[in-house]
Amino acid sequence: METFQYRCSASGFRIWNRRPALYDFDKDGDPDVAISRRNPKSAFWYSRLNDSIWIPHLMGTAEPLANTLGTTPVDVDLDGWVDVVFQGIWFKNPGSLIKLPTSHGKQIMLKPRT
């Protein structure tokens, strides 16, 4: 099963922010989100199933993720598929994310605010 691929620590590539990346990474017509976790030094993207269910997918792990502040969606290699960069750490979008199962791992149920 293909997912984002860790490419490199993109030295000199200094685009980042302090928010998750919101973009339609799998081109299925709705927004997805990418985030990093300092512990366990991992990056995830969540595909949107509907307004209250988001499916987590592990993008990869890398030691530098322990110190990232945020992320940005950008097509680093200009292949037409938006990649994810976490403060200089590049995860390449393989262009086949739409083929991932809709129930990979546990489902995240979001509770609406009242």
C-alpha cells in the first residue's frame, strides 16, 4: 500500500507555518489534513470520510520531526501532486493516495462543538 514517502531533510527549504496543512492530497474532492507529532516523531495525514470521520494514515517517521513547528503543502518536485514539508522535512506524495482503503487503522470521530 503506497502512502507519502520520506524523501530527505530538505536543507535550505524553509517554508513552514505553525498550523496543520489542509489540502486535497488524494484529489478526491474534499480536504485532507497533515500533521506531525513530536512524540513519536511521526507524520500523519488524515483523509476525510465525512464531516465527523477522518481516517489516519502514517506518512513516516524521522528524527527531525521532534523539532518541527508546522507544515505546508507544496509540490516540491513539480509532478502535479502536492507534497508535504514539515519545516524542511519532505514527504513526497506518490499520487496514488485515492487507492488507500477508507478504514486504514482506527477512525477518528470528531465531536461537533455545541
